[in-house]
Amino acid sequence: VASPASDVVDDTSPQLGGDLDTNGNNIAFDDNYKANFGDDTDLSIFHTSGFNQIQSNNTSPIQIRDASNVMLRADPGGAVDLRHNGSVKLATLSNGVQVTGQVDVNGGGISLEDNRSLLFGAGDDLSIFHNGTNNYLKSNNCDLIIQTTSTGEIGAVFKDNGSVELYHNHVKKFQTVSGGAEVIGTLTSDGL
């Protein structure tokens, strides 16, 4: 049985017989030297000039977790997701990001460049956008209805490929027709 080296600095392959206790001291690594983990150097933590790195050296994801839940997961060459209580809330995709749940914007807003749209519905049924000159609210292949939230009353209906209807107290009072317009009720003018 070989005797252990008396000088750990000169020993090129020191072996631990148990847990490493630093006795209150730091373990210092120079730039570009790594702390490697796993039988096949599966994970490395190191610093290179200007970058602190956690590196997966295989196809296993990197996870940050507490005792019971994954909080962040990064798949090598692929998706990264952030989780709340173990549930994915923000995930990167090849074409952007996916948010599960509600997005709260505090102290700011959602800013889009010209000709970029906010899209709603499974088939992008409603879009809101600005083309650099004008603002657009566009309904694709369905009616556009403006309704109050407090009473649920309809204020206006823009029919797909058809009429425009205006309402007062949930009763239709005006509509466009193929030959012009129609007033339902009394038309009052201060002077014609």
C-alpha cells in the first residue's frame, strides 16, 4: 500500500477518503480551471475572462431546484424554462417564448414596433397593430363586438363582410345597409 504524499500540492492525483471539509477556507480556482462533476465530467463550473459558466458536457439538462421542485431547467441546445412551484410559466421556443398564465406589467407597458401585432384566438382571430401611420383593430373571419363589462350591453357590432350596428342601452338604433344607412327610432338634428 502506497503511503499518501506528505505534500498535497505535489500530489498530482489526490484521493479523498470521505467528505471534503474546507475548515472555513475557500477553494480558489484560477481562470479557465474547472470544478468538474460526474463520472464523465458531465458538469463543469468555471470562470473564463469575463464570463462565469455552468456547462453541461452531455445531453443532460441543467436544473436549479429546491428540495422538491425544479425552478429553472435548461436543455443543451434547446429550450429553457422558468417554473413556479414546479409548473412551467415561461418557456423558450425556436420561434420565441411561451407564457403559461397571466402576464402582469407593472410600471410600463407592452411595446411593439410598427407592423407587429398582438394576436388573440387560436386562429389569430383578432389583431391589434400600428403600421407607422394608422392604428388597426382587425377581426379575421368573424364579427367584432364592442361591449361594456359592467352591464354586458353591446355598444357596436361590426359584421364580417356586412353591416355596422350602433346600440343605445342595448337596443339597436343605427345600422348600415347595402344601399346606405338606416335609423331605428327618431333622428334628431339641431339644424340641417
